Amino acid sequence: MEALNNRIISFADKFAMERERSGIMVEFADLDNSQLKDESGFPRAIAFASPLRPEIIKDIAKGPTPQYHAEVIQLQDELNELADLIVESIESIGYRAQALKDESRADLDGVPQTQGSWRSMKRIATRAAIGWIGKNGLVVTKHFGPAVLLSAIYTDAPVECSKETFLSRCERCMECILGCPADAISGFESTPDEEHDADIDQEACAEMCRSLSYEALGFEANVCGICIYACPYARAYVRRALKEK
């Protein structure tokens, strides 16, 4: 089991290096006793999270930029590619695997059409201890905050799974709530298996995304980024990363 885990992690590390990324977080989730197993038919999953570039995150305090929009598209495409490659690798040794990718692309109008996949990826990420669900409804990681994009793989391969599930570490923080220009964040904190978007006003969020992106990009897109930069964990990541450079 450990050898297979290490093989997958090494593959992701090499993939990130070839694309000049700082790294990709890889964790493993046991889906027993979760709705995800019933939905997928697979007993385990692999979660991936890669940070958005810090020099781009620092510029989205007031909304999206063309650089942020391009970065979201590029990084999601890279994670989707990685998921496909690892599925091929797992299948080559005789196990089943299925990529669960975010194909909602930041250049599509309005709310993504693959919300189900996005929600499942978030639930896998929490079960794999990638992070927790913040008040903004996004996966928040300890080192990068919510400044990450996700992908995941369902599998029956005998990977060794995390025994830890992150509960929210947002505590009394209100930064994303106060920063949201759409007033779309209620502040409710969900547990790992709950419906994470239930207390986010998706319609208000999508409308604000369209407005801000049209102003910044010249067309409507499903990007904003303000609640990402507002998170103290994300700002700490940006400060740390840019100082190191």
C-alpha cells in the first residue's frame, strides 16, 4: 500500500516540476461509511490540490484579473490531465480508477454545469485531510488557504488512506464574510459530509462573478476570487511565497 501511495505522490511531484508548479498536494481517502461510496461504487479516492500562483493571488483583493482567469483555466487543465494520467497508471497494474475532474472552466457563463463533481471533490478532499470546508464553501488548506484547485480519482486500488478528517479551523474569523461584495456567505460551518454549498447564496455569488468579470475581463465568467484573497491562510501563503522569492 505504502509503495503505491509513494508512486502516486512521486508521479504528481514530477508532473508539478515539469509544469513549473511549486507542488501538488496528494492525499488518500477511505470512502467507507460515506455517501461518496454509494454514489461512485468505489471504496477509496485520491485527492489532489494545487496552489494558484501567489503573484496572481495578491492582485485579486478587489476582484478577478485577466491573469487570474488564465491561471484558473491553466491549472485546472493541468489537474485534469494529471488525473487522467494517474488513472492510466492505476489501470496498468490491474485496478479500477475513474477521474473526477472539474470541467466547469472559468470562461463559461454563470454557475458551472458540473456542480455535482465539484461538490464531490470537496468532500473527497476533506475526507483525505487535504483541508476543511471554510465559511466561503471552499476547501481551505493549512498552507495555502482556499487558493487551490482540486481534482480527484475514485479507485479500488489498495492505497493507504488518511485516518484524519479536518474539521473547520476558521473559528471566529469573519474575513471572507465581510469581504464578499455579494453578501453571499452566511458564515455557517459545515461538517465534512454535509452539503457544503447550502449556506452560500449561489445565485448572488454567480451574479457578482458575472458583473466583476465583465468589468475586469470584458466578458462574463464564473470567477471572482475576493473570498480567496480575504482568507488569512491565503494571505499568509502569498506573503511567505513572495518573500521566499
